[in-house]
Amino acid sequence: MAFFTAAALWYCNVAPGWEKGYFGYYTLLSVGFLYTVVYTFFARMYDAHKIGLYRLAELLFSQMLSFVIADTFLFVAAFFWFHNFSRIRISIFLFGVLIQFLGAGFLIFVMNRLYARYDEPRKIMIVYGNEEYKYFLPKLGEKRRYRITACLSEQEGPDRILDCLADCEDVYLINVRQELQNRLMLYCDENGKDIHLSMSLNDLLLFRSDISHSFDTPFLRNKRNPVAWYYPMVKRTADMILSVCGLVILSPVLLLTACAIKLGDGGPVFYRQRRMTTGGRVFSILKFRSMRVDAEKNGARLASEHDDRITPVGKVIRACRIDELPQLINILRGDMSIVGPRPERPEIAEEYEKELPEFRLRLKVKAGLTGYAQVYGRYNTTPQDKLRMDLIYIQERSILFDLQLIFYTLKILFIPESTQGIEDGAMDARKKTR
């Protein structure tokens, strides 16, 4: 569908002015192929083909986002072909997008029904060493693709656990002691079963380790400088360019939001808050105010699922992430970057560090507007999981990785779960207070 819609869009905009012949067909084939490559790249990035794993609405959104990005590339290519917009028919492009929407929706619906009818859920088994597995069970329940066949504590003993392994396809090990983990890994390797290991902070710190052969005994060597020498310079330049472009392009949205907040309750438009960035430096983050003026008269706490402090305008701008847009000014000032760990409040970070001293490792890099934890996590993701994801980014950061996270952010902007608050009555994302 990607290939033929691209060829048709190009044909309807370009081919009527050409003489029929080899050159015209060759160009259509090239356009269709290049368009399909761009579409496939973003479809894979957004998991747009994972039927059965995601809801129909999310799959359709991922497909359309992939098509629209590819259509934008095609539109820009047509502009450079003609050097103006006068010969490009916008109506043809909009009609093409409509065909893509209807076609993708039909295919997703049919394939999802076929999957639900003929494909069996994947049988998985969970082996846990502490209570952290309880946070993992609801996440599995959200996916229809998985069915839990057994959930056993490591205290059950190896023999009992190995007996249950015969009935499953995947094994998830959550904080299991090393001796049992080694035995289960050996069994799964011999019997062709997939095994998933929870990652400790030490595992993440060694994420980009090399094998050292200085001696005849191999060692893992953790690099102190995991990024290229030019990365900081390119990243800062990109931050300045993108923040300026964002402020100019989004200026109508910023103006309308400011007016809506002011007309809503007459309070201030912006909200300033102390946050932490590289090395623990505290700066004043800028946001559109989405809560009542007296929202924190009883102290700092994260927003909950049904927080009555959020204003009617605030609910809309929080759902669309518009309240974060003024942070482009923080990026221009150098307090933040486009991509990086989200800046935490000093008082909340202090509470997290009492139970999780490694939480301060997030301060090795500059705070960001979006990041790995924002793309793959949620607002109410536990501090432990956020830290794990932030450490993955810190260890893997590169120009291409940053670009991938920026493009993936386009998807999560419209996914409600990514802005879901913590439990009602909780002060932070660890657990509910009583």
C-alpha cells in the first residue's frame, strides 16, 4: 500500500507533464521504493505492525504517523522537483492520506481479528526473588498476547520451577539469586526457551562494556567516555536550532494557550519550579500553569490520576503535553536539552535517594524535554524503572539515538497512558501512602 500510494501521488502531481516512456516508469519505481523505505523505517520504530500486542487505535495511530511522515518527505521532494508549490496539488495529497487511513484501518482490523482467532497467546512463566514482581503483573495483564502459566517464588526450589518450565515458552526472572538464574538460563538455552532477566543497576552501568584482553583472563572494561568527542557540540547546536524553530513554529499554540489559562481563572500564565540538571545544579523550569494557584500550599507532590488541583484548561494542555512547551526557553538558555532524563524536583529527588542512592546517577547528563524514560515509561512509572531507563540512555546516547527518541516522542504525545498520574493519595511514584 505504501509503494502504490506513493507512486500514485507522484503520478498525479508530476507524470501528466511528462512524455510517456522509460524515464517516467523508472522515476515512479524509484519514488515508490524510497517512500516505502522511509515508511518502513518509521513503522518499525513505532511498532506499527505488532498486531495483537497493541490496541487497534494505537496501531492505527502508529501507522498513520508513519504514513504522514513519509508523505511529508514526498511533499518536500515534490517541492524541490518543481522549486515552488504552484504545481503541487494539495488536494491530491490529502486524498492520498485519506486512502492510507482507510486502507490501514481496514487491514489492521482484519489482521487483528485473524490474530485473535488463530494465534494462541504466548505462554510465559514468572520466577521472582522479591515483591517487585507485583508491579510487573499488571503490565502483562494489559497485553492480550501473553498468558501467565505459572508465577513462582525462588523459594519453591529448582526442581519445582524446572517442572513448570515445560509448559511455557518464555521465562521472566525478576531479581532471582545468581545460582538459580544460572541454572534456569542453562536449561532454557538447552530447550530453546526465551528467557528475560530483570536488570540491576550494576548491569546497566556495564551496558557498554568492552572485553579486555590485556591478560589471558578476559575482563569487562567499562568505558569512562562512552560518547563520541563531537557529540556534546553537535547536541548543543541542535538544541539551539530546534528550540528556536519550535518557538517560532509553535508561537500560535503558545499564544492561544496563554490566553486560555489567563481567561480560565485570571491567574498567572506560567509556573516556575525548581528542578535539577547536570551535577545537581538547580534551575527554574518554565511551564504553562495547569493547576490552581494554591496547588502546593500543603507541600510538593506529583499529580494523581484524579487530581482536583488540575484546572479544566490544565487537563487539556497536560493531555497534549502543551504545558511543557515553554521549556524550549530553558533549552535555549542551556539549562536543559531536547533529549535527556527529565529534571526532578530537589525535594522529591531527596526522598527517592533515601531508598535509592543511585538515583543521583541521572545527573551525569543534562536534563531533557523528552527522553528514554518518557518514550518507554509513563508519568507514574516507579523511580527504579525510570532510573533503569535513564541509565540505558546515558550509556547508549548518541546523535542517532537522540534522533530516534525525538521521532518516537511524536507518537507518545497522543497516548493517554503516558500522562497517567500516580495513584490517588500518593506523594510520589513509589507507592500509595496510607
